[in-house]
Amino acid sequence: MKVVVDLNKCSDHGQCVFAAPEVFELDNRGELSFRKFAKDIYMSEELDESLRDSVEEAADICPMQAIEVED
């Protein structure tokens, strides 16, 4: 499983951080930390399957629908 975040859609609301803190975090400026690795689209490495429920919840509650979960 991988997480794909469309950083153009993301508005750094941080709901994903509450749902899946093992995967998402905000930096000291309040921006999604993936922004330091990517500009438009961020794709994670393979994530442990044990994180699936929290990552899917993060995708569901994202107000901008900027998160996708890929198998």
C-alpha cells in the first residue's frame, strides 16, 4: 500500500495528522511535511499493511480529498 497526496489540492488542514500520525505530520510552519520532498504529487514508499485503517480514514476525512490510497 502507498499513499499519494496531491499537494496542489492539500490546504494543510491537518486532519490526516489526527487520523494517521504514523504517516502524516505538519512541520513547524503548519504545512504537511511531505512538501519538503515534493512539489505537486507526493507518493510514499510501501507502507506496512497495519497502517491501512488509519490511512484510509485520513483519506476519507481530508476536506480537500487530496489523499489516495493505492495498493
